Amino acid sequence: MHPIGIDFGGSGIKAAPVDLSTGEFAAERERIETPEKSTPDAVAEVMAELLSRFDDQLSPVGVTVPGVVRHGVVSSAANIHKSWIGTDAHALLTKALGREVVALNDADAAGLAEARYGVAVNRPGLVLVTTLGTGIGSAFVYDGVLVPNSELGHLEIDGHDAESRAANSARKREDLSWEEWAERLTTYYRTVEALFSPDLIVVGGGVSKHATEFMHLIDIDTEIISATLRNTAGIVGAAALAADQ
């Protein structure tokens, strides 16, 4: 029996059972488009359909949410329907899916996955995992333990919300060269470095597949490396946390 991770994103909802001995999918990943009106009930219906595709009615389930999740309750909703704010995702999804469900922030799931199965395995001290995409997600893992809901994409830097200038969406929107973007990332990571003094910074998100284009241009003192799990990290981290409960 393998725990199942469900990664709820703005464009798609993906699910797969995860072999926790390796951090790899135990079956093919399934995906359904996120409903245009991504209300909690509509999303829960899609998740139930995804679970029905796996021949397993007992496994624990972990679900990522693109927002802050405190004790199972969602308190922000940047890229999903605003009705998620204040929703007890733990209670709603446990009822809708007919089994115990653990909900967590999507970047936190990615961070946990990298700490257990990716580039940060057995790394002591404070590891900061960032995901560069539409926004900037962040996760703190200290000696392998997740410290949730850091939300470092919303630091104010030079009078701007950090992710509005340094996310991968900003690079695309403003047609920045890799070098120009790396300058902004350097400013961002230097700020994070000064505030938290992490032992390691991991850069994830879809753009990490282009790591050779920009990573060497980020000029900071902290060791900074590219994530390895990339788009599987959310599912893997959610499944791992579900198995912990």
C-alpha cells in the first residue's frame, strides 16, 4: 500500500501513489484540468475522480494547496478561487475522498520532497527550498523537519513584492535575459541570506531545467544548487507527509 499525493495547481490537478522507499511514483501519474471555477467542492470532485483511477481505497492521501495552510485551514488563495480562504481543507477533503487527508502548502511539499529524496538528503541545518514559477514559493526544512508556511516570495525588497520582480513569470513578462534575471535573483537571495542565514538554498520549479543558463550567475555566499525532483516534488512531498501522520 502506497500513500497517494495530489498536487493541486492553477492549471492542473495531478495524482500518483508514491513508493516511499525510493521517492518514485508507484504507478503512472494521472492528471485532470483544474476546473475553471476552482471552488473547494469542484476541486474535491476532481480529486475524487483521480483517486478512483487507482486500485486502492485505504492509502493515506496528501494534498498540496497553492496557499498558506495552517492546521488544515487555507488562509490565502493567490491563484485559486477565493472561496478557499477560510476553508478547512482537511475536513472537506477527508469527507469528500472517504479517507484521512493531509493538506499542505505546495512549496512546502516540494521542500520536504527535496529534503527526503532530492538534492538536500541528509543535509543538516537550515535548508531553504524555493520554487520559481508564476510566483516564488519557499520551504524551510531544519534537520529534515519541515517548518511550514514561510511565504518568502512576498518579502518586500526595494519597495516591491519580491516575486513581482524575481519570479520566472517576471522574466518572461519583461523578456529579461538570463543575466538580467540573475541580477534580480541575486538581490532576492542576498536578502533571504541576510535574514535567515540558511546552510543551503535549493532552486526548484519548472525553470530549474534551465539551471545551467542562470544558476552560476547568482552571486551569493550561501551554497545554492538546483532541485532534482522538479515537477514530481509536490506529489512526492504530499504523499510523504500523509504517511507521517
